[in-house]
Amino acid sequence: MSSPMLSRPAPPSADPPAGAGVVLRDLARSFPGPTGPVHAVRGVDLTIERGQTVALLGPNGAGKSTTIEMLLGLTRPERGAVEVLGRTPGAAVEAGLVSAMLQTGGLLHEVRVRELVALTAALYPRPRDVDEVLALAGLEPIASRWTTKLSGGQVQRVRFALALVGDPELLVLDEPTVAMDVEGRHAFWETMRGFAAHGKTVVFATHYLEEADAFADRVVLMARGRVVGDGSPNEVKALVGRRTIRASLDHVDLDALRRLPGVEVADRRGQAVVLSCSDSDAAIRALLQAHPDAHGVEIAAAGLEQAFLELTADHDPPAAGADQEAVR
Amino acid sequence: MTTVAYARFELLRVLRNRRFVFFALGFPLVMYLLIAGSNQGEDDLSGSGLSAPLYFMVSMVAWGTMMAMLSTGGRIASERAIGWNRQLRITPLSARAYLLTKVATGYAMALLAMVVMYVAGAALGVHLQAGRWIAMSLMLLLGIVPFAALGILLGHLVSTDSLGPVMGGGVGLLAFVSGFWFPLDDGVLRDVGEQLPSYWLVQAGHIGLGGDGWPAHGWIVLGAWTIVLGLLAARAYRRDTGRV
């Protein structure tokens, strides 16, 4: 498959640049499942520079959360190594260099919002001012409220404050805006931008392309436990903004299809061919002109899922891979 | 520093927990006032030569301190249920400081339970020499060390749902074979009881009744249980957190 806009994940360099924020080397982890082990992460190589804001973008089950848990030292890798700011995850966390907003997790009971933020501040060596963080996270009006009397969005904002108050070098966010409304999301990312502007490293997982596009310097695409693409938000948008044309066509040369205007990738899936297009209008005209016998034609916007499936096709040929000859 | 800050915070939370305050402090107090209060004039309980307020006070103190330590388990289990332990693990608070805080909080509550019962006892006319008060208190505080480990173990092993039955049944059984509410006669029950830390906790309380504290066997039982439960608690903690 040709994907000129996206660089393939680079092989791990022997010497990661000095001052790398996060280095993941051949990271793998599986979990026991009902029908054998589920390979959540299967060999992730990734180097994130200090000061970068990086989105891990991928559908559910892509391995984003497991990768993040290993990055934070919450889950032990089965294989591979993690380095965070030049040390092990545990050492980085203990030194107060890292904080995170996990995907799940409630707040302690029997405390008020301000107390919880103040306690967290007390656990870090160089915390930020508690009042400042409360204001930043929009918690001033509810600072004296009990943590059990908050809405879902408010809980997220408290968890955000808990992640900010330690003033870490690396901030890790696992789908941080899930419970927030549109307005809350906007405010959240505005605050994040301010935080990143101080030269901090931010890694966030999301399955919203718009979030990755709007707030990341770099988007790492994950699917089926692997990094399947890595590029700037514009590059990623161009990729996943594609349309696909699906048509039944016999005895056709995939190479010829790939040369049609507007076509980026041509694949055979059983009786059908699937064309991934940068310009589907041009492609469909050319296709029908060249192959008037094409039938059962469908044009669809390639959603994230589709884009990810395409990207992973060459990594993990499915069982029926024999009839899937892809042209690269 | 962080341990102090966290312990203070924990203590505040515990005291705000109405259920805890009721069951660990209020409930024994009310029981005591009902039972001992209605027998306040009884100076020779069942021919033992002991006054009812004194006898029930030492029983309640042993019970209250033990429950205070075990309640750590409930708090850990509920923190695990809401995922707060994971949140803490991505802060600089070390595992050692976390566990130390839990034990320290348990001890603070045990002390509080002790003071509450002592005041209630004194109000019903219990008199002891200063030396007895001190010896009994110190031995009680030593005697609950294995229960600190047991609390941490239960907290990492049992879910919040099953903690109630486990604690209710387990503690009831322990109390029965350890002579919390009535002295054990010679026999199988007592032979079993003497191998349990709770039995020796009761004996620590009995210093207030003129007892001698622990013989060598008592020290050995307490030491052995502390080591075994401590190792099990450490293992349960590691398994729960996925640490090596």
C-alpha cells in the first residue's frame, strides 16, 4: 500500500536522542481472554520528543490504554522496554515528573474538591498553586463541594486538576474528554494548550480525529496493538478523510486500477475490488469508463475504522489473506 | 512529609465517615453503656471478684481496637473499587508510604476507640492504677499489629461486596474462640484460641483485670501471625498492583 503522506513507523533507533520524553521499544502485552490470550499491544516502537503534544489515535481495542498503562508503570510489559524522561516509569512517577488522567477512576469520598486537589499537590515535590489550578480547571465555583456531588463532566475536570497540580514534565491523558460536553471539551483543550506551551510533553489517547487534529503536533495511529502510522495532523486527516469505491469486477489488473486518477490503493477482496481514493469523483468516472462491466458499485467515506483496517492489512493478514493481494 | 500529609488527610476522611464512626466508636460505646451501665453495681461478676464495668470495658477495648485495625481493609477495598489506588500509584506517593499511612490511620482510630472506652469506663466508676492503664494500653497496641497486616490483606483480596460477610462472619468466629465476651474454660476451644492473635489481644486487655500479660507462647503466636499475615499482605498488594 502506498501512503505517501504518512511515514511508516520508523524502526527503533539504537540510540534514542538525548532528552527524549518517552521511548517505547518493542512493547507488548496480552491479557487472558475467554478464548485464549488477547494481544492488546503487540510490539509498539515509539519515541516522543520532549515538548511534543502527541495524540494516540485509534479505534476502541487498538491498545491505546494498555500502552498508556505500561508507559505509566501501571502494567508490566511482557516484552520490550519503556523509558520515561530517561528513567523507568516507576522512577519518573516517584520523582514527580509524570501525572496522568486515566480513563476510568472515581474520586475519593468524604472529601471536598479543594481538599483533594490540595492533597495531591502535597504529594508532589514542586506542585503548582492549588487556587491557580482550581481556577484553571474551572473548579472555583465547586471547590467546596463534596466529590460525591459532582456531575460526570465535573468529575473529569477534578481529575484534570489532579493531573495538573503536580506540575509534571509529562502529562498523559487517556480519552480525557469522554464525559465532557462540547463546551467543556473546548475549555479543557484550551487549558491543555496553555500547559503544553510551557515546554511540557503531552501524550493523549483519543478516538476523535477532530481532537487529534486540533491539539496534537503529531498523531500516532494505533490499530490492533500496533503503531500503523505516524505523521502530522494534516497528513492523518488526508488519509482518513478518503473515500473508498467498492465494485465487483472480474479479471482485472490491480496495477491498472491503481493508476486510475484519484486512486491511491487498490485491493482485491474476494469478488470485489476496493479502491481507496484521494479523489473519488475522478476515480469513479475513470473506473466506469475503463470497466463498464463494473457492477455493485458502492462509494463510502472511509471512517477511522476503515482507515485503520487498511493500515493494518499488511501487518496482520487475516485468515483469508490468500485472496487479498494488495498492490503496493 | 508526604506520609504525614496523606495520613492527616486519611484521618479526616475516616472521621467524616459516619458509618465508621458509628460502628467502630459509637456502637461499642452504646453496647458498653447498656450492658455495664445496667450492672454498674455488680462488683463480683460471676464470682470472679471483678466489677461489671471493668470487665466489659477491657472486653470492649480489645474489640474496638481490633475492629479499628480491620476497618483499614474496608477502606482499601472501597478505594480499589473506585480506582483511587491506581490514581495514587501515578503520584510520587510510594507503596511503602501508602501502606504506612493505612497502618498509621488504623492505629489512630484504635487509640481513639481506646480513649472513648476508657472515658466511658471511668464514668461508670472504673479505677485502675496508672501502671495498669499504661501496661494494658501498650500491650493492646502491640497486640493489634497482626490485625494491621490482616486489614491490608483483606483490603486487597476481598471486594467491597463480600467484605461485609467476610468481616462479620470472620470476626464473630474470632471473638467466639478468643474469649472476647466470656472467659474460655480449659478445653479444645481454648487450645485453638491460644494459637490466635485475637486471644492474646484479649489477654492484653486482661492486664486491666490483674492479668500478667503474655507468656512466651503469646509472643510467639503474635510474632508468627504478624510475619505470615505481613507476607500475605505484601503478596496481595503486589498482585493487585501488578508490581514485581
